[in-house]
Amino acid sequence: MSTIPVPAPPRPKTLLSRRVRFGLLRVGSLVAFLGLWQWYATQPDQYAVASPTEVGPDLWNGITDGTLPNAMLGTMSFMVVGLLIAAVLGIGLGLLVAASDVADNTLTPLINSAYAAPITLLIPIIGVYTGIDFWGKVFLVVAFSVFVILVNTESGIRSVPAEMIETAAAFCLTRRQLVRHVVVPAAMPYLLTGLRLGVGRAFRGAIVADLLLAVDNLGEVLVTAGSTFNVTRLLTGVLFTTLVGYLLMSIVEAAEQRILPWRTRADFGS
Amino acid sequence: MTADLQHVRRAAATGNEMSGRIEVHGVSKWFATKGGEHVHALDSIGFTVEPGEFVSIIGPSGCGKSTLLRIVHGLVGAEAGEVLVGGKPVTGPSPSGAMVFQSVNLYPWRTTRRNVEFGLEMRGVGRDERRATADRLLEMIGLQSFADAYPSQLSGGMQQRVGLARALAVDPTLLYMDEPFGALDAQTKVVLQGELALIVEQFKKTVLFVTHDMEEAVFLSDRVLVMSNRPGQILEDITVDLPRPRADDVRRSPEFVRLKDHVWELLRGEQHAE
Amino acid sequence: MSRTQQRIVVWGGLLVAWQIFGMIAGPFYFASVTETGSGLVQFISNGHLTQLAESLRQLLVGYGLSVLVGVPAGIIIGASLIGEATLGVYVRALFVTSLEAMLPFFILLFGAGLQLRVVVVFLFSVLYITINTAAGVRNIDARYIETARSFGASRLQLARHVIVHGALPYIAAGLRLGWGFAVKGMVIAELWVTTGLGGLLRDLGGTRQLDQYFAITLLIVAVGAIGSWAIERVQLLVAPWSEVQRGVRGFKGE
Ligand SMILES: Nc1ncnc2c1ncn2[C@@H]1O[C@H](COP(=O)(O)OP(=O)(O)OP(=O)(O)O)[C@@H](O)[C@H]1O
Ligand SMILES: [Mg+2]
């Protein structure tokens, strides 16, 4: 900025900065939300919703006695396998489709439809091909997450501006150098976005698998609590799942920040 | 003789538009940056614009010209000093002023005509009246055949003209113009400068005009304010005593060239300063 | 070859491959193109179209509600600090979690009937509409807002004449995405409580009547695609100046 010593401006007139006001509002709304929830849960003729004062301790117990973390690890085990497969498949196919105009013209509409289609439609029939346990669930996770990775990879490659490639050509880069030094860096933000969204989707796919394909892990916690009318454990399970999802996204976002520190984070995934 | 002419012009304008006088007193402005530091944009700016006068502000890039214009129009506040228009402190955009923006800012979702109507619509002017005004202005700027086109279908020069028409549509006493011809090619620029000179003379507007272009400033203005590097200060207030109406050949007169050179000398000093 | 020709060749080839694969695999494992065709006829002659219509009705109700709620909520979140701090935080928390995990809870709250399905459809789509609208509002060029202020626009006029239009491409992208997720919500809710089309799919899957199964699947995918296409047409009709935002970029405001 200016090298001349700059006198400090007069103090702003508002008492609280934007950040502080935002924080206060947030805390205030959280308190209000919890209060409302507590009030609703303790209404006399209301049995379906447990109160925060019940869910809080139950969440703590569930975590410390290992029930919830174990369930989470079970869900994660097949989710991670599925995610890895989806990443390899999605990036690979994305590169292929982006590299060929014919593939783009013909396959992209199909990929977009698959991306938009309800994957859960497969649930009643995939058992015959994959079983309903580990590999069936892996398959479901892959189907949930592969398309978003694929589509992002492709649009990342396609978004590399033609001028960039022309400039590179003017410097006589080889094809390899072109890919390594121009295409990949330029497409990287999209690729990472695809992976981040892929993680979100894989998580949803994993929960769906644990609920609808074969009840197990986190799904089992929820279903058992639901069918035995253990309303406290049910909400605890929902809350825990939310926390896990939130944690997962935070980790992925932090990783993305490390890889691409120049990119401002703004959005949130599906 | 020329001074006489200007005097007459101003008197004519003053007669019906007392509210046109702009007074800027000791205006300073800082911007907070992301890192928590402050950029000192304007430093104790003071000047006055008489009703009917055309005053240009010229200065190095980033010296705070746009910011100054925004403050005078009331779009942003200043940390120190005050702006009076017609004797009253400015607290927000007033209906007596209208702005032509550096980046034009036409609304892509409105056709040319509806862009010109925008200000009138905000003031609750009825549909037929709006339309009549817009059509009249579109004819004046020679774009009546583009009335139903969207901005994306217009060239840069056409968009600039629509931006001007949009400001004129609300019949402002005060016209704030921020490098309206900055992004244009040399020919279009000269043509539009001529048009603007005619329009302003015809409608007796008070104009505060920001530009980078020394020739443009001298050609159009009654006075030129030359600004320093950031934090912007006014280096000199130059009176342009050239006869009006000004035709293109005035650009070759010795007085014109002398004034232009003088502005250039001032600005060149600033180029070296940073 | 033109694009259309390429498509005819490749898609035709895929259909042929599907047919051959279906014939080799046999009807227990895979339904061929012709079997799927006759499955469709059977589905219709069995009178199951009324079931489809019933599912569609719930879909439309849930989706309509999500539009009515999501767009204004998105505008509030995008335009005001209070909205972001009080509403935006929760919308986002719901967004990163799995709504599916709430199915057992929703059954307790809403029962297993129509209400549940409408609620699930609503929740599945409302988040996308809200978040996209908010992103659209937030991404409006600040210069458009300044211009309106310079012409003395009131807050209401700003919302009506600038914000709604500026955010429109995002809103439309959100509506399309929301539609896709509404369809997903419908499927998952019906599979969960085993009613309607979902129940039918469970039956057909269990007894391996893949011909009808594939036919229904295609119908549901078509419902998603047609809705999305229709929203796009409406957008271009209402706002011919706007561009259609596609794919992932659209809904995240990138
Ligand atoms: N909204 C803002 N936030 C932070 N800094 C700002 C803002 N607006 C302007 N500035 C800073 O204030 C200084 C003056 O900006 P301004 O736009 O007024 O310059 P200018 O003289 O109009 O430049 P140019 O001739 O390039 O248009 C610049 O350093 C700019 O970075
Ligand atoms: Mg400027």
C-alpha cells in the first residue's frame, strides 16, 4: 500500500464490529433454537422428540462407551473404499471424456442424466450382483459419488482457457509439459471441488447403504432406536451423524485450503 | 469577452437552479483493507462548483477520483469534512443528481429502453411518461433502433451512451460522470465528447467530470482540478478560458495547447512521485 | 460427423450392446431393451400409472412448498447478516449432513403416510433452492446495487428490480437441482416406508421382474429430466437475457 506514513482514520461510529455482531447473533440464535427445542420436547403430549437435556448426556455416553465411534468406523470402512474407487474412476473417465470431442458430445448428456438420477433406485436389485454387505455398499457409495467427481474433472479440463494453451504452444511446450504445467494446475480447483463434493455424496451414500441395503453401523443405531421408540438415542444418532458429516467436510475443506491456499473458500458441497 | 459569455451562461443557470452549487470542505477518506490496515484515499479535499459549471477532475490512477465522486453524490460517506449541495449537507444520493459510472453498469436483464427508464421507475413515474422520456433520449443518442436490445447486444460505445441517457432521463441538475469515455476508441471518444458538450450546453447542467484524458478535460471544462497521487489532494484549480460553444478546431488553438501542457506538467510530476 | 450423427451412432451402439448384454445375461440378471419395452406396456396395462400419478402429486406438492419457502429464505440469508447468522448456519448444517439419517426420526414425527413423503421431498429440495438463491443474492455485482442506490432506489425496489433479477440464473439453477433432489427424496421415502412406486419396486426387485423394474426406473429418470428441462425453458422464456447455468458450478455459485 502507500509508503507515506498514514494517519489513522477516525474511529468508526458503530460500537460493535460486523464480526462481533455476527458471532452474537449466531450464539443468540443457537440459544433460542435449543430453548425452543427444549420447550417443544417437554410439552406434555409429545413423545417423538427427546429434549436437548436428554440428548446431550446420551451423546456423551454413546461416544465414551464406544458405541457411536464404532458404528462410525464401520460406516467409514466401506465408504473409504468406495470413495477411492470413485476418485480413480471419476478422474480417469473425466480426463477421457474431456480429451475427446466425440466422447463429450455423446457421453456427457448420459453422464449428466446419471448424475441427476436417483441412485437409490438400484437398492432393491443390486443384492443379486454384489451382495448386500461390504461390496454392495461399496458399489452404492461409488454410484453416489463418482459422477460428481467425473463432471467436475471434465469441466475443469474444459475450463482451461484456449489462450493459455495457445500461449503454451507459443513457448513450444511438449504435450506432456502442457498437461503438467498448464492443464493440471488450471483444472486443479475444479478437481478438488469434485473430490470435496464427492466426499459429501459418498457419506450420504454410505448412510443410505447402512439404512436401506443392509441395516448396520450408524444405520443400525438409528433403526434400532426408531423401532424401539428410544427417542433419545434416535436424536443422538441423528446429531452424531450430522457431526460426523460436518467433521468430514471440515477436514476436506482444510485439505483443499492447504493444496490451494490462493482459492477463497466460499461454497458448500452436496 | 469570453469571460462575459461564461458569466451570462452561469447567470442563466443560476436563475432557475439555485440548488446546483456544490461545496466540498476538507473531505478525507480512508479504506480499511483486509489486513486491518488503512488506505488513505483522499486528504482534505476542498473546492466549489458553481451552478452551470463544468468541472473536470484529473489525476493519476488510484488517487481517489471515483471515491470523491461517490462522496459528493452521497453514495459513500467520508471520515472527515463535509459536502454541501445547494447549501444542504449531503447524506445520501439526492434526486437532483445522477451518476454515469466508470463501468457503465447497465442492467443485463433490462432492454436498452428499460435501462434508460430505470431512474424514473425508481421515482414512481408512470409507464407512459417513462417510455416517452426514454424514447426521446434514445433518439437523441441515436439508438432508437436498439431500444429493445439487451446491453449484451450493444457495443462499448453504445453502452456508454445508454449510461449517459439513463442519467439524463431523471433530468438531474447535477451530473456526475466517472470516466464515461475511458474505455472507448479515439474516434468514438471525440464524437461523444462533442455530443456531450452540446447536451450540457443545451440543458445547462452542472457537471463534475472525472477523466484521465488531459485533452478531454480541457476541451469540455470550465475548470480542471488536478489531483495528486494517493492520498489525493488538489494540486491546482485551473480555469479554462476558452470560448463556447467549442468546436473541434479549438483543440488546435494556442491557449488550448498551453492549458493541456500545463496539466501534463502537473501530472508528470505525480508520475515520478511514486 | 455432426454432433447429432455422433449421438445416433454412439447411443444406437449402446442400445444394441444393452440388448445383447440383456439377452446373454438372461432376464433374472438383466432386462434387455425389448424386455424393458414390454415391461413398460405391462406396467401401464396393470394400471400402475395411477400409482405413478399419485407419487407425482406428492412430488409436486413437496417441491412446490420448497420453492415457496426456499426462494424467500435464500434471499433473506443472502441479503442480511441477521438472516445468515440465524438461518444460514442451520441450512448449512443440514446440508453437510445426511437427511437420509433422519428418516427413522421423521417416521415417528409424521407417520408413514402422505405427510412423510411430502416432508422428505420438501427437505431434500429446499436446501438446494435456499443455498443457491442465497449464493445468487450474495454474488450480485455490487456495482448494480450502487447504481440502484444512486438513482434513489428503496430497499424494496432494490430487492424487486435488482436482486431478484441478478440472482435469477442462480435461482433457476437451484430450482433445477432442487427438482432432481425432490425426485431422489420421493424415491427414498417410498423405498423406506415401502409404499407407492417404492413398494412396487421392492416387490418387483424381490421377484426379479426386471422388465417392469427397468421400465419404472426409466420413467422416474425421465420425470427428473423433463422437469429440469421444463424449468430451463421457463427460465429462458421469463429471462431471455440470462444464461443457463449447468452442472455443479451453477449451484455453488462458482
Ligand atoms: N470499496 C473500497 N474498499 C477498499 N479500498 C477502496 C475501495 N474503493 C476504492 N478503494 C481504494 O481507494 C483508492 C482510490 O480508489 P478510486 O477508485 O477512487 O481511484 P480512481 O482515482 O478512481 O482510480 P482510477 O483512475 O483507476 O479509476 C484506491 O487505492 C483503491 O484501491
Ligand atoms: Mg475511478
